[in-house]
Amino acid sequence: MTRLTLSNPDQIPGIALVLAAFFLTVAPLLQGQEPAEQEPVASTASVSPTGTTAPAEVGELPATVVSSTPTVINDRVPTPVRTESTVAVFDTIEVPGKDQSLLGIAASPSMGRASAGELMERPYLRRGELLEVVPGMIITQHSGGGKANQYFVRGFNLDHGTDFAVFADAMPVNQRSHGHGQGYADLNFLIPELIETLDYTKGPYFADLGDFSTAGSAKFGLYDIIPHGTASLSGGMDDYFRFLFMDSAVLGHGTLSTAFEYNHYDGPWVLEEDFEKFNGFVKYYWESGVNRYSLTGMAYHGEWTATDQIPSRLVRNGVIDRLGFVDPTVGGDSERYSLSFDWIHEGDRSTTEVNTYVGHYALDLYSNFTYFLNDPVNGDQFNQVDDRVFAGLRITDRRDNELFGREGEFTVGLQSHHDFIDEVGLHNTSARRRVSTVRSDEVYEMNVSGFANQELALNDWLKVNGGVRADLYHFDVTSLSGLPANSGNDTAVMVNPKLGVVLGPWQDTELFFNWGGGFHSNDARGVTLRVDPATGLPAPAVDPLVRQWGTEIGARTELLKNVTSSVSLWHLESESELLYVGDAGTNEPGPATERYGIEWALYWNPTDWLRFDSELAVSEARFRNEPVDRYVENAVPVAFSAGVTAGKATGPYGSLRARYFSRRPLTADESVLSRDSLVFNARAGYRQEKWDVYVELLNLFDTDANDIEYYYESRLPGEPVAGIADTHYHPMEPFTLRTGVAVHW
């Protein structure tokens, strides 16, 4: 297949031609339509649980919403507006969207909310790419589709989730002391059509966010009531098939929503991926006076064969295809089941929210990254196992108050999370046959956290936000693999202050200052480590909690008509990059790091049917206190995304998106750099009230860029015993076409 490599700068001018062609094709189809009827939006009103508009309470910060209310194409009861999204008060935002006005609402320049419409209009290859709606965030993959994605944001190579917290409603997704990596966040259990909003933050400035949230956070708000019944079928290249059914029905005093998804995909790989997954969803929602309740059950199971990253020398020498493989027996299976209960009580001047959840998670993963470097006979394949029950509770109370004669809002909360891990293990295997055990442990890990936050409007142009968060962690490890020295327990406490200042608005512009402390926890096995499980030699334990400090200044403006823009300069220091290395079964204490950068987002809505967006993130990540400059490996210096979306509630529609990330250091001295990447995705279709037909063109220009690259030693049969240092990469999937049809009722 002939491919166009857009990472060559000489080809960039062609982008303008593609955009122009898109506008010329789609715009004439839309210009002949009548403008969609718009409902007026009150700038100082909130939405009651029944969907009616009520006057704003005294002391409530007014919202100035510039987005138009979307056409309602069903007669179902609208989902009540959520009253909390992290520490920011989003309860007066009636029309979610990244282009909305957040003047008087947002607590920082880099936070925001994406709507269901924005998520569904984006073409995406894999489930994790839903997070690319977060400005500056990059989602890739270095293995099979059933494995958690690789995340990049703010100078972090987040691996599979460390330092970026993800939530489904109030339930955390990140897994602590996970078999494959600390903070592992697999999004395969989410059904995209069930997501009503995605609220995101950046930085450690928010008192209600704790572990893993230093770089940022994302909260997927799931529908309480599915907007309309849907049955959809989609298919595409490389044996892609997806079926979805979802609907809501009145049951007793509430509404029962159900959804089921089946998905199969072989991928373009020489070794068929055979990724198969099932998702189920049930939610019962009801109201009683000023109380709202929901009970939600979710179930996921997936299994796959993986094509891990491959050594570039094999492709360069023509031994394997670029989409080829080395070990045909890697892959795995995973499952996640959860039950959660949410209760919201709304008083005249207060809101109390209680969330509790319990679930089961399991992963059985086989990988091979170094082939025959460590074991020339059996090979270096290893099996990582994780089998746990998790449970948690969150209680939050927000109420209007008065302090020093000024109106404000006080929030206090309690959070607790528990992991009962029957086994988290690392085993040496050959063709999925267990050869030996590196280590296997039973782990109990818990935390109890309390936080308080005070928002205060000192006058009409100055608002302050001060908070504090305290976290208590307990780790208890029991070795199951004959290493009693690595059994033990430990307890750690950390307190972090938070501060935010908002100035304005002046000329529809606000200025922000944010500062705060954050942290991420380390793997419990590293906290109690005494003996290296691979060598049997003494090994130092790691600190249970790693402290981080962040600062951000920025601005958000709506000075230009139909344009929303924000810019932020940020700085982040971490005491250590200490992490449990799941691939090696040990811990590697790393030096302190420093990251800083700038982000700029611009959203323009010239008409009610046309939207443009662009997001630029520039950052640098270095190790601190080193005798020479050393860069953090795989930290992306420049990330840029842009798109255009055209279409109304009915009729033709389309979306064209571009994503670029720059070359990045694969070694700390920058002697080896990765390639850069530029990829285009497109989606177009035609929709009416009861149906929707669409086509997606992924990697539109068939670029041969890579999703991920690493530089390390590996060995193949016949190569030197010490191995060969080489770039190992997982290629970006080539051009892919998918199409589908959805029927609504």
C-alpha cells in the first residue's frame, strides 16, 4: 500500500487544500437550510431537578452562556443538571461544550467541559481517544486494544494513567498497585453513547482531587436517563464490527436505562488481534422531593491477541513487516464489574452528595518486550496478573455562606477507597506457559481523605478560592511467592494546600492564578520492598506518597464575538519519579523532575452550524538537581490539535480533525529522538430525527507515523548476548474506513 507521510514538513501546505475542499463540499449543503430554532438562555438562572428554570440564589455566581440550546428530538424527561464537577461550580451551565462561556464559573483557565455532542461528532479509532477532547492530551497504544491506552499530557508520559485521574461519575477508574503499572486506567468498559459530559481539569489546585490528579483529571458524567432509544450497527476494514442497543423506560417511580455493546476487531496487523469485548449497563434513576437517586451497574469483558512494539532493526532489514510481530502468543483478557449508588440532596442553599461503589476487576496479561535478552532458552515473555475487589465512598457538602461580610460557598468532603487484591503477580512464561514466578502478593490498600474549600467573592472583580486536603494511606502486603521479607505494612499521611484567584471580568476577560500541592501514591509492593525479587539482593523501599507542587497563571476571554479563548502558563515540580516498574517486578528510585509549559485553546463559532477549534500545548520536562541537563524520556514537547465541525441537528454533517505531536527524547541526553506524527481523521454523515448514517475515515492520508517509540536493549536468536540497543515502536494503524447506521426512537 502506498502511503503519504505527513510528518514531512514539506507536505504541510497540502493541509490547507484539504480543509478548503472540505468546506467547499459541506458548506453549500448546509447554507440552504433554515437556522435551527433557538431557545433563549437565561444568564443568571439555574436548572431545577425537573428541568424548569429558577432564579439564581443570592451569592450564586451567574453563568453567561453563549452556546445555543440544541434541538431536542425526543420527548423524554431531560437529565437533571449535575451539581458538581470537581471543585468548579458547573451547576448553572445549561448547555455544555468547550466553546461555552465560563466567565464567573471556571476556577482556572485550563479547566472545562465537553458535551455529548462534541464527543460523538469526533471520529476516533479506539475508546481511549475520547480523552483527546482534553486540550493537549494525546492517546496512543503500544499493544493490543484490550490493554489500557498510553496517555501523554503536560510533559508527562503517563504510561497507562499515573498522574492523570479518571472517573466514571464519582467512581475512580485508576487502579493502585496494579499488576502492569501504577494508576492503570482502562476505558474499555465505557460506552461512548452513554456519556453526557466530560469535565476536565489540569494541575494539583483542586481540593476534591487527590491521587493521580497532578497532571489533570477527567470525569465522565454518564446519563441518568438515556435521551433516546438507539440501535446501531457499524462495520469496517480489518473485520471491525460493533453492535449497540440502549433505551430507557419508566419503571415504578423512576426510569430504568439499559445498554449492551458488542465489539470485534482484528486490526491491520499481520497477527490478527481478534479483540472481542462485551459491555453491559443498567441504571435506575428516581426523584423524591429535593432528592435524586441512581443505582448503576456496569459489566465489561474483553480478550485479545497483541502485537507489542517491535524492534526497528527487524523492519529495516526486511525480516518482518512494519505491521508484523515477534512473539505470536502475547495478549490477554480483562474484566470489570461494578455497582454504584448516588444520592444528591438539594436544599435551599446547600447541596449534599453521597456516592458509594463496589466492584471486581481482573487482568491476565502476557507481554514480551526484550524477546531473548534475559532468558536465551525460554525467552522473556512474562505474565502479569491482577485480581481485586474495590470499594469506596464519597460524601460532599456544598453550601452558600457568608464570611467577613462577603458571599461565598463552602465545600467539605470525605473520600475513602479500598483495594482488596487477592493476587497481583509477575510470572515468567513461554508461549503462555508459566516457567517461574518473580513475585506474587496479596495486597490490602486503603485511603481516607478529607478536604475543605472556601470560595469567596470579595467584590465584583475579585474572587478567591482556598482549600486544604489531607490523605491517609495504609499499605499491607503479604508475599505469596516465598519472599516473606517483602511482606509488611506501612502508613503515610500527606496534607496539601490549594489556592486560586480570579480577577475580572473586564471586557469579557478574566485572569487566573492557581497554586497547590498534589501527589501520587506508589505501588504497595514497592513500599514494603526489602529484597529484589529478580536478583535476591537487598533493595530499598520507596516512599509511599510522592509530593508535587504546581503553579499556573492564565486568562480566558470572550472579547471577540463568537470566540472563546484561553491561555495558561504552568509549572510543576515532583520530588521524585518513583514508580513501581511492573515490567521488571521491582522499583527504580528516580530523581526529582521539573516541568513547565504553555497551553492555548481557541474556539470559534461563526454560525450556528459551523465550529472551529484549535489547541496548542508546548512543554519541557527535565530532571532536577542533576550534574548535567537530562530530559524526561518520552515527554512530548509540542502537541497540537485542530478541527472543524459542520452540521445541524438534522441534515448533512461532517467533522475533520488533525492531531500533531512532535519529536521527543527517547534517552535522557536527547541522543535518540522519536519521529513526529501528524494524522487526520474525518467523519461525515446524514441524520434525521429517527436515524443517522455515517462514515469515518481514520488516518485519512495513511501516514506511516508511530503511536509510541522506546529505546532499550533487546535480543533475538543469533544476536550478541548483551543484546542490541534499538528503537522499538508500535506503528500507527494505516488508513481505516468504517461506516454505520443508527436508528432512534
